[in-house]
Amino acid sequence: MGNRIVDRFIKNLSAPKVGNQIAYDSEIPGFGVRMTSNGVISFVLNYRVNGRERRYTIGRYPELTATAARERAIQLRGDVRDGVDPLAAREEKREEATIADLADRYLAKHAEKNKRAGTIRNDREMLTGIIKPKLGHHAVSTITRADVEDLHASLKATPYRANRVLSLLSNMFTKAMEWNVCEQNPAKGVERFPEQKRQRWLTVEEIGRLDKALSAYSDQNAANAIRLLLLTGAREGEVLNAAWEQFDLARGTWTKPSENTKQKRAEYIPLSDSALAILKKMRKKQTTGAIFPGAAGEYRVTLRRPWVQVCKAAGLVTVEEYNGKRRMLKKYRPTLRLHDLRHTYASQLASSGVSLHILGKLLGHSQPSTTARYAHLSDEAQRSATNKFGSIFKSATAGK
């Protein structure tokens, strides 16, 4: 005859010299308390499924009280009567992929094979800094639309970032459905925050300040990369992954390979005299390989730190103060992104009268609608041209 397992009974138990021993409850069949030789106490439940004897560990004492363990044992016995094997269900849950597992698989099996280096870097930052800390330990199948909406809402202060995180989650769940990890995409249909199109580019005066800061910067390799971003309108990844064999300096052309471009197709663009001058000067020191080699690999990965320092020197930053351990510290944020150098190139050309058709070819746009964002600047150039006739007309009629 067993004993009723309660806290008082457990406190009077003595550890066996070796192994473990189990004392079973007098009221709940199969429910017992197990003590090992080193004094660890756990609650267990023995049961049969399909003729097999199974033992389920309910939890440890004293983290789990005897009363709570008894209630859990009764619940588990009910599950067994309904044909559920609690131990098999637990093992299946342990094997189920978590959001952290899905994030790692998404990077390795999809992003690293199909996305550009800069996009992969951004994805990894969002995964490690936002998604994994908030949702990483949850099983993929348990994530609901409400979970996604809560995460999105928590990033309301940075709407662009919030929407990019939401897009990344949606892409991850789409791949998870393809991999039979889940049956639905809880991020689909979640409303994005409104986004105002960024319309920031450098004025002529600011270009002069930036050039002066670049000339004084200690790392001229990084400075030249930034200069080429401005002089070609290329994307950061296209410039950083450039190799000498892509350039024909005699003809003044740059052939971007398909693996480096956003549209996944080769692009052939002419180079300005200013861009050629920089490349020819660099060519005297380098002849093969990456034009912008990195410290740890064949290619430089990012220009983020040089960009902040150059913008600081050019006065193109905002300053935020925050409390350090011993004194107030300052954080410098550039007033424009590296990608805004591409907008500067396009905007200055459009306002100078370059047609949107030619501009689209220089930028590597596959759709005219993409270049259309600069249409209002092209209108300004046309207005300036027609005003010239207005001046002619005024001169011709001044005699009256």
C-alpha cells in the first residue's frame, strides 16, 4: 500500500545509496516521486500505451509542488485515456523547429544563395537584434498573427525598420511553408506603417564639403569607394564587389556582372572622366583582384564606419547626447544614407536636363516607373529651358 504523496511526505524521504528509488501514490495510479542518490527529487507518471510501459517525468521538486504535480498527473492520465501518448507528444514538441531554427535555415538555405551581401547583412542584423530575442524560442507553428502584430507595433518609433522586419518575417514564413515547417503565414496581411519616400540628396555646396572631408580622411581606399558611389550612382554592393577585370579603362566602361546587380543581369555603363581619373590612379598601386579589399576577406564588406566619420567631418550629421558611465557622450548620425549618394547622382543629372530614359540606363533600372521618381526634377530642367525663351522674348519686346 502506497502513501499519499504530499509535501510533508516528500520532506521525510531519504536518498538511496546508489541509483534512484520511486515511491508511488496511494490514490493516483502510476503517479510517484523519484529520488536519486544525490538528492534530486522529481515527480513521475507510469502509464501504458499500446501495451508499452512508459514513464513521464512531470517536473522537479520543489520547483513544482506536490499539489501541482498531482493535478498534472490527473490531467495526463485523462490524456492517456483519450489515446494521447504524453511522452511522444513531448518528444515531438522538442523536435519542432523554433523561430531561431527557421532564421538560421533561412539565412543558410535562401538568403546567402539568393541575396546581395548588403541585404544579407541587414537580414542578419534584424534576425539577431530583433526577431530572435523576441520570438526565437517559440515553435514556428505556435506563432500567431497577434504575435507578429505585437512585434511590429513595438517598433513603431522606427516605421521603416518595423516594415522591413515584417517583410523579413513574411518571407521566412513563406519559405517555412515551402519546407513543410508550418501551414500558414501569420505575417501575411499585417498592415504596414505609412512610409514617406526619402527625398534626400546632396546640394552642390554639400558635395564640396563631402569632397573636402574625403580628401582629409585617413583611409583613402574607403574614400575612393565613396567617391565612386557618388560619381557612378552605383549601389554599395556593386562598388565593394568590383574587381579590376570588370573595367576597361581605355574605353572608359564598367561591366557589372549579374551576380553583383539587383536585377540579376549584367549592366554595361560608361564612366565619367572624374571616375576614370580615380580608377587610373588606383590602378598604379593595384593590378588584379578586388579594387576594395577588406581586412578579413577578399572584398570590403561595408563602408558604414568610414561614412559616419566622413559625414561628421563634412558637417552632415545630427548629434545626440546620452549618458555614459562617467560623462555625457555624443552619438553622430549622418543626415543621409550611403544610398542617398545614388539619389544625388540621379537628382543632379535629372535637374540638369538629362532625360529619364538615359538616366534609367545609367542607374540600371529595368522599369521606367522606377526612374519616374525623378520626373519632377526633369520638369524643372524643362521649365528652365522654356524660361530662356521667355528671356529672349522680353529682350525682343523691350523696345516697345
